Amino acid sequence: MDPIDKSNRRVANIFTSKFTPIQTDGVPDGDVLQLNDARPLGAGFYVYRMAPGHTTVAHKHKGDEEFLIIEGDLTDNDGTEYGPGDLVWLKDGTEHHSTTRDGCLIAVFADMPDDFPAR
């Protein structure tokens, strides 16, 4: 078996790599680290970071979304609280916004981006 060509692999460290700030409806809405640039920003697999005290812009999911809380805390608008190790699935069409007290780092898989801009 041949070695993997350098053009066929991307590696980033979620603790040291540069994240891309995102906006929803012109409002700052966290930071994203996404290696697959064949998909729009916020589609497929990515890592999402929220600063302490941040609340996301209310949005409606365009496709199912799954996420894993790596570190920190997250609370949905209905009061449901998530912490490290929680794996969450939200159905296509779900509307919500989330808040973090202390900041959080989340691994996300989303079928389609919510309102993130194209690359």
C-alpha cells in the first residue's frame, strides 16, 4: 500500500489551530474549524467554539444535526443543559438557540449549514 499523498490529508489540532469566525444574519456567532472545504462552512463535520457568555442567534436547522460536547457547557433555549460527553441529535426543522456560561467546544455534524456564509 502506498503512503497517503500530502494533498489527500489535512490535520488540525482543535486546541491550537486557527478557527474561522462565523456570522448569522450579520451577527457574530462563534468560531468554526472545518477541514473539508468541498462543503459549505457549517455543513458536514466541524468543530464549533463558543466564548463564555455567548448566545447563538436563533435558527432553524436545515437537515439533522448531531453534536458532541467536548468541553464546557451548553444550554438550549428550553432549559436543557449539556456537558462534556453529551451526544445530542436535533431533527431537521428544529428551531432553537443555545447559551454557554463558561464557553464550550463542540464536535458537530450537520447535513446542511444553518445560515453560515459560504467559503
